[in-house]
Amino acid sequence: MTLLITVFAAVIATTVWYKGMPKNELRTGILCWLYWGASIMWFVDAVFEYAELGAAYFTPDPIDMLNDTFLGLAVVALGLIIWVVRLLVTDPKGVIRDLLFHKGENAGSKDEKTA
């Protein structure tokens, strides 16, 4: 389940990255790398687990499937958090920088008007 969820997330992130490729303002490439890396990790895990369990790998218990689903969703959420933090730190569109500088200028002009 973790492999399936991360592969879907990787495909969606890659599609979004490809559609916005000429500009790439949101820097979705990092999201692609995170999800494809997680997909490869889960694939290797599945290969080794299949080597250990054999055909029983394809008939997991419902509780194991639920745990794997939560783990897959947690990995996708963590990838989104890492991407958003990186996006806010790099601020490619300059939105945060403009907000901080304009806020500082506005606060200074209000103090001058009251003085």
C-alpha cells in the first residue's frame, strides 16, 4: 500500500511539474525527487519482503494494510511539508520578502503620522 500511494503521488507531482515546466515557479521538481525516491525505497522493501514471505506477501492482513495506508499517507504529507518549507525559505516569487518589507514600511509610516 505504501508503494502504491507513493507511486501515485510521484506521478501526480511529475505531471504538475511537467505542466509548469517552462517557468517552474513552484519548484515542484523537489517534490518529484522526494516521491520517486520514496517509491524506489518502498519498491526495494517490497522485493525483499516478497523474497522473505513468498506468495503470502500478496495476502496481507487488513490491519497491516491499514497501517501501510497510514504510513503511505504520512510519507506523502511529510514530502509536502518538506516542499512547502523549502518553497517558503527560497521564496521564488518574492511574496514573503515583499510582504515583510511592505509591512515594515507601513508600520514606519504609521508611526510618522502619529508623531
